[in-house]
Amino acid sequence: MNTKILMGSSAVAMGAAGVALSFFPEEIGGYLGLTEAPFLLLQLLGALYFGFAMVNWTAKANLIGGIYSRPVALGNFAHFFVGGLALAKVASATATYTLAATILYFLFTALFGYVLFIGPAFKKKATVKV
């Protein structure tokens, strides 16, 4: 598996969510139907997403999985697994954007689970016969 694409795509997805939550917490809270939401918590959630996106973006050049950058793979897997379960709990009772987020979370859960538990694909080095 090409982990550079996985890390880059998860960084872009979490970065977009982080920027949106950091700069537009009142608008997003209103769209979600939160009348008196603690908007500071939405901004902190945005900072968390943005920070996680920066970790993924800077680690995308590394080999992820196996013994290399295992904490990054484990952190991403845990985040997407627990977040996916939380979203799945409310997905049937809410709008379609929650279902879309749930599907995206479980897709990233499966991909990071593959990287974490199976490991990266190593390229075979060419051997030279003399």
C-alpha cells in the first residue's frame, strides 16, 4: 500500500475540518443545530484536527507501518475507529452529512488498520548476478 497517498489524503481531510472548525465555530454549530454550544470547544476540536493533519502531512514521506512510524499509524487508527463508532451511533438519526462522515471515518479506519496490522509493502531490491 502506498502510505504517502493515505497520509496525504487524511491530512487534507482533517486539515479542512480543522480550519473550518477553527475559523467558523458559530456557523458550523448553528448548522448542526447547536443553539447554545460551547463554541470554544468547537475551536479546540478544530485545533486538534489541524494538529493531527500537520502530523500526517509531515510524516507522509516516512514509511508508515511495521516498526517505522508505528505510533503515527496507531494514533490514526484509534482516532478513526473511535470516531467512526461515535458517528455510527448517531448516523441513522441525523442528516446525510453524518452518514458521509461515518463512511469516510470507516474507510480511513480500514486503511490505517491495514497499515497498522499488515504493515507496509516493501520493494524487493534488484539483485545483480556476476
